[in-house]
Amino acid sequence: MLKLLQNEWMKLWSKKATWVMAILLVVGVAGMLGLTKWISTLEGNEAGGDGVSVEGPAASPDWRAQTESERAELTAQLADPDLSASRKSELEDELKVAEYRLAEDAAPHESYSREQLIKDSSGIASLGMLFAIIVAAGIVATEFSDGTIKMLLARPVKRWKVMTSKFAATVLFGALLMLIGFLTSVVMSYILFSPDGGTELAVRGGEVSEISIWSPALYYLFLGFVNIVVYTTFAFMIGSVFRSGALAIGLSLFIYFSGNTVSMLLSRYEIAKYLFFSHDLVSLAQGMTFIDDVTLPFAAAVLGAYAVLFLAVSYLVFSRRDVTA
């Protein structure tokens, strides 16, 4: 199995397109951070300042007013008797954080601070998903289009092992792209942006505590990787079943980009909870969801079930397909 995986990995990196994708990812992430810096400078100049300051809390004197407004809004939401237990727990934690900030004068991070951008690096790093989908869509389909599938299966190796090696190579490639994007984002954040002296807070064991910015950053990175695995598994299935890389890429990207819109339209219906494109784990962990009563464990379970289904279909079709014709 390890030999098969090594072979797939070498075939993947022997293609110029793979190197081009990696380079484009680095350039794309660096360019987005550069654009963010330019926008922050413009906004700072319009406000009569110099962009992000290193003064910390004093740089945003209105953060207390914003936090007080958030506290009032959270208190009002908690008064709703129809709140689900999970949603109520989330709101209570948010309220604890807001009250802690006001009591301890713990300002949040600025939008364009180094810390905030590092925390949000998983979102930028997910650009690698586009390239991971391309690889997943074609890793099986190209064997058929290039006519190499007969040679591949002529060896005394079980088909499920061939599929496993290809899927594993796809997942590893997605993980590598995510890591490259994340590291590029972190490096550019250190180069272009200043620290702001803000405080990162989290509720642990019912108590609010100050934490390192790396804790949520790495957590969101992991959740983003789970999203990549699900979408690449879908592309892998379409490419394997229909033997068309173009169809797999097009359909996967269409669902990826239009999924949120479809989910919003269906959010009032129960079925929305059970669609895999309705669940972005990073957004859910950050409290940004438009579907009620959806928890992170539930969303992860839905995505896991879909991933297993996609793989089962891929293996079943590939193992039964006649490649002698």
C-alpha cells in the first residue's frame, strides 16, 4: 500500500500543473494579504490615522460601546423562550466574553491587526481547496482518458488498494496546500501588519480565560481541512464514477460556490440541515450560521456521513467497472 501511495505521489508531482498550482497558491495568498494591507491603509488615511496602530485598546476607543451594544443584544436574545439548548449555550458563552471584556478592559483584536489576520488565515488558506478539487477530480478520470487504466490494473494489486492510494494522495495534497497557504498567510501577516495589543478570549469549563491567538488559528485550520476533505471526496467520486475530470471539477466548484446561497434559500426547511454544503465548520465554530439548531458535532457528523457515502460509491463503481473493453 505504501508503495502505491508513493507512486501516486510521485506521479502527481511529476506534472508541471501541480507545481503551478502550488506557486499560484502562494502568489494568490500573498496578493490577498497585500490587497488587505492596501485597503487598511486607505481606511486609516480616511480616518485621519496611519492604519493599524500598535497602541492596543487605545487605538479603538469605541470598542467598549460596541461591546456594550453586543451585550444588550445577547441579553435580549437570551430572553427568547423558544431558544434551543445548544443556541442558548452559545449565546451565554458570548455574553460571558462580552462581560469579561468590559470588566477587565480587554479589547478585542482590530480587523487589520496581525493577530486577527493570523486567526483568519484558515479562510485564506482554503484557496487551496480549488486546486485540491482539480487534483481529486482528475486522479482517477485521467487514467481512463489517457488509456493507462488497463496497465495500472494489470498488476496483481487489488482495486480497492489502487483507489485507496489515489484517495490518500489526494487528501495529502489537500493538506499540503492548506499548510502552504496557512504558512504564507502567517508570514505575510508578520511582514505587513502590526500587533494591536488586543486580547483573545475563550470560554473553557464555564470560565472566560485569555488564550494565545494560535489556539483558534490552528483549530480553524483543522476545521478547514475537514471541509477540504469532504469536497475533494465528492470530486473524487464524480471523477471515478463518470470518468470525467471536467464534470467533476465543474460540479464540485458549482456546489462549493453556490452552496451557501442554496442553503440560505432552504434554511427554513429541515432538509437544509442534512445537505453537506450547508455546513462550513469554520463559520459554525465562529458562530456564523443561518440554520437554527445546528451544532458543530452535528455538522461534523453530517459531513462524515457524506464522506463515507462518497467513498463507498467510488469504491463500488470502480471495483465493478469493466476496463477490458
